[in-house]
Amino acid sequence: VAEFDLDVIDEVRSTWQFFRDRRPETYGRLTDL
């Protein structure tokens, strides 16, 4: 069991912007291996 601070997660996602411009359709070759 773990606790997550959802406000911190939201802040990190909005300021760090990881995966903001991800394009899953380009991952096909990686996932087909």
C-alpha cells in the first residue's frame, strides 16, 4: 500500500511536462520486438 499526493503529481506533470508531446503511433517498432 502506498500513498500518493495527487496535487504534487499534477504539479509535476504540468511543470516538467514529461510525455506532453508523446506520439504512441511511433512506438510500433519498439513494441514489436
